[in-house]
Amino acid sequence: MKLSQILTLPIQKAVQQLFDVSIDRVEFQITRKEFEGDITMVIFPLLKIIKGNPTEIGTKIGNYLVENVGEVIRFNVVSGFLNIVVSDDYYFNFFNEIKDNANFGFAEVPTNEKAIMVEYSSPNTNKPLHLGHVRNNLLGYSVAEIIKASGKKVYKTQIINDRGIHICKSMLAWQKFGNGQTPESSCLKGDKLVGYFYVKFDQEYKTQIAELIAQGKSEEEAKKQAPIIIEAQQMLLDWEAGKPEVIQLWKKMNQWVYDGFTQTYKNLGVDFDSYYYESNTYLLGKEVVQLGLEKGIFEKDTDGSVWIDLTPDGLDRKIVLRSDGTAVYMTQDIGTAIQRVKDFPDVGGMVYTVGNEQDYHFKVLFLILKKLGFDWAKSLFHLSYGMVELPSGKMKSREGTVVDADDLMEEMTTTAGKIATDLGKLDDYTVEEKAKLFKMIGLGALKYYILKVDPKKQILFNPEESVDFAGNTGPFIQYTYARIQSILRKADFDLNIANSPTELHPKEKELLKQIELYPEVIQNAANNHSPALVANYTYELVKEYNSFYQSVSILGEENKKKKIFRVQLSQKVADTIKSAFKLLGIEVPERM
């Protein structure tokens, strides 16, 4: 049982007996480093119902706890804070309870618990995944794993944007300039090949615009009259009309991209339970518009277009159906959300991992779904995140200045290999072992650097800084894990042996206090949709362990009980690091 749970009822009894008032809850916080204590009760909320000096109130409650709660051995009061010191026995009991629990920190999924669907990635099929997609995928995947660990069933999904004018641009450019190239003949991943022709289209389009301007056209006229854009628009109309040769080309080139995405996802270490395609969903939602009209939620304008007036809710009027009867993105998203619940009836909420430029869109989407009366609409969340930029500035897909996800992962592996080699200690590694280790370190550095930042914040990504083996980085934490594995390999006794030392070293106690926080960290990270809470908790745990490692003897300890306990404690730290990093999609090496 958590320390806060052990202390809540006795404190409530103390307040009742000492001051003749009852309280519903007790506010606790972690004791500040400069004060002695294992947990702190905040006195200030009591001042609303108890008149008196907060130090005197805290002292009376503290004395009551020492007399009536076996775990409490002493206390101190600083202003309005009661710092409580508990016995070593509490921590020994806690450690023995969790020592062999492989699922420590994870909550069980309750029976009949509603599932959460997490959407992430959702790329366009006209280009490879880039650095922005990397943050999206890492966030979505990690949030899904954390929510799962918090005790909920989770489905991972994405919607692939496989239709529209941008897709036709790549198709048309391939027709004009591709000379029949395929991924096999060009030795390029399919998504890279298609992305090349997307850039090629833009180059040709700009050339034609410049030529038309030189002939006396305005820039606006040139953009509309450039032959290549007119051809692309016609190709989109042909696709919507189902023209066989266009559909065949569309299927062929999209498959190239899907195959490329699959390879990138595998390398990045993310997966999905279901896929949705915009080509299948773009008509969804139109029937819901009729339902909304009947309920008076939507209104039809004189030109036949359908709108919803959200001005009373502080938003604006939003179109849901054009006058020609075609759907807009909002309509499609409404229909897709409804379809997902039809496909997965146990879904009770959804998380959309989409950049912060779409904040307004999701406010509108969620509000419309609530007004349509869907219960699950109360449990929709937009995991809004900031953009990732490089020191060189913003990325632009059309101009081919994006940082390709595959290239980035390869660069991270190379950088990790160079730094690790310079540090030495790899002489006995085979070529295959080095390659595996460098990839593990490189991807760990990339993932940790991105996930340690609050999702809402923008990231300026520096590859070399992320692979530093010191400080708040993935490699630093991986190195600590490997160091512990080295200790475990050298231990000359059964690690599962029952063992009870008589007292704790202060560094051991601080380490146990940090481990004890893990289940709460998972719950907070799930509630806040923030892998950063797990990442930074792991860093704090590693810092605490390294302080412990520098302060006490472990394998050299002469007292056998203390030595066994310290090795077992080290093992639990390693287990917790591995567990937390798994939630972030990061692997840990057995040696470095």
C-alpha cells in the first residue's frame, strides 16, 4: 500500500480527535530535498476550517501519527508543511512486495473497461515520412503504450491520406518524367521514389509559372493556367469518376508508398492495429448531415450548402456540406469517428495525435460529435504537439528540404557509432553486435530527445546533442542500465534469495522512494497524454542510482546481507528503467 494511502485515514482521525472537524481528503507532496522526510502533508488547506498557527496544527498531527502509526518514527514542521519520516521497515516491506513483480507499475485492465483508440502517423501517400512524422509516430505510439499500462484497452490506428490533388501531382509527374521507373529499377524505397516525383512536379510547375509571367500573365493567372496544374486537376476528376487507367496507376504508386511506410515503421519500432484510408472514408459522414438537419443541429443555406452555427459556443459557423453536395474534411472526420466505433464497439474514447496547427479543427469536430449525441464524444482528446525544427530552419515537402525519416535514423545510428567507438570499450564486439548496439543507441537517442519534451512545446532538434552520453539523454540512461547488468553478471549469489538487512543507507532509501513513484508516474502520464513525464522520471531515477553507485560499495560490501540487498535493489532499478523505456519505444543494451 502506498504511503499516502497508509497515512490518509490516521490523519483524518487525528484531525477529528484533535480539532473536532472532518476532512474528505489529505494533500500530500514529495518532501523537498533540503528537509528530512519521506512524504509531506500540506497543512494550509486545513486553515480554512481550523483556526490556529499552521506549525502548531502540524505538530499536533505529527505527534498523533508517531503515537498511533507504526510506520511513522518522527516528523518536522516547516511553515505549513508536515514532513513525515517513516521507518526502514516500511521500505523493506515495499521492496519485498515489488522485487519479483515483473509488471510493477502497470495496472490491470478492469472487466468491461471501455477501450481507447489512439490515432497517429496518418501520412500522405505522395512523399516519405519525415522528421515531423517521427515526432507524431513516437508520441502516438508511446501515449498508446502508457494508456495501456495505466489499465485500459488500447487500439492503435491511422488514417492514410491517399487521395486528392497532391497524390495526382506525383502520379502525373511520374507519367511525364518517370520513364517507367519502379522501386526495383531505381533501387529506391517506393515512398522515396514517389516523393521524388512530387518534388519534380513542383519544379516543373514553377518553371511554367515563370514562363507565363514572362508572357505577361499575372502570378495569380499563371498559377491557374500552368498546363501541368490543369492536367493534375483533370487527373483528380478522372480518379473521382473511376477512370480505369487512373485508378490502376493510383493503386500501383500507392502500393509503392505503403511498402515504403511499412519498412520505416518497422525501423522506427511502431505498429498499428487497424488502418483507414481516405479513399474509403471521404464519403463517410454525408448521411450524418441528414441526421443533423433533422435534429436541428445543422442548417441549410439557400444555395443548398449545410452549416452548423457554433457562435454561441465561442466558435464560428462551419460548413459540413458544399452546395454541390460534396463533403468537406470536417464531414469526413465526423463519419470516420462514427465508423471506428462501429468497427470497434468497445471504444469509449479516442486520442488524435495531430500537430497544433489543427487545434481549432478538433475543437469544432469534438463539439459537433457531442451535439450529435454520441456518448463517447465526451472522451475525445486532441494530442496537440509543437513542430520539430532544425537549426537550419523549417522543412518544406514541395521543395524537397524535409529531413527524411529513414535518412535521419541512419544518421543517428552513424553518429552513435562514431561517439561510442571514440569512447572505446567495444574491442570484443563483433561487427554484427556493434551494428545492433549503434542502432539501439542512435534510435534511443532520437526517441528520448523527442519524447522528453512536453508535447505542446516546439522542438529544435540537434542530432549530435541527443547522442551525448552524459546528461538528460537516452544514451546516458542506456549506459546506466548496461552498468547495472554488468554488476548483476558479477554477482556470485542467487539474486532471488530472501534477504532482510537491518537498516537502510540514506542513498538506498532515496532510491526506493524514487522507485515507489513509478506507478503514479504512469497514471499521470496517461491522464496528461505526456510521455515526457515517463522520460524525465527515468532520468531522475538514473541520477538517483548513480548517486547511490558513487556513495556506497555494492559488490565490495563486506556485510553479506547489505551486499545482496544492494544488488537486488540495482536489479529493480534496471527493471524499472527497461519497463519505462519500453513505454517510450526504446530498447536497452545488456552491455555497452
